[in-house]
Amino acid sequence: MSGIKVSELKKIFEKIIEKLEFEYGNDSEMELKTITYRLIPTEKWNKFEKPEDWYSASEIDQGDLQDDVMELKKMISDDERIATFVDFDRLASILREISQIENPIE
């Protein structure tokens, strides 16, 4: 089993922010092209053994990227709002979108 320290994640996030600032500038707004997306919950990752399994709608949830952005921005505007583990999924969705725009796999 592998693991990662919080301090290591901090360094990784700092490098990601540095990359975004280099590519987009410090306060540029990045256009997100996706509205809805498919999300495979972590507990279902190991259930997809064949490519055709990826099209099983009952195994894949749907998310809304604009809702993710709106909810995450509440942490900026509301000092009382704390981050939740759902926010991790929201942030991951935004990072996946940026990655797909800059480095498309299709």
C-alpha cells in the first residue's frame, strides 16, 4: 500500500499553482468548457475491468462543473465556510477539466 504525507501534497499543490500562474497569469480567469461530467466514485474504480464496462450508466455518477466552481468560490467569499471532503471532488473535477483542455486525451 502506498501513502503520501500532507507536507508532500502541499508541495505538489504549490507546484501546480506555480504552473497555472506561469501559463495563465496570477489573476486570469480560465474558461471551463465542460458543463456536466461523468464521475466514477472511488469505490467503483476497481469494477471496470473491460472497456465496455465504462459505459455502464448505473456505475457512473454525473456532476456539474459550474456547480463545483460556485461551491468552491464560497470558501473565498465566506470566511466561515470550511472545506469539506466533497470539495476535494469538486477541485479534482476542475483540475481534470484544465488538464483535458491543455492536454486532451481525445
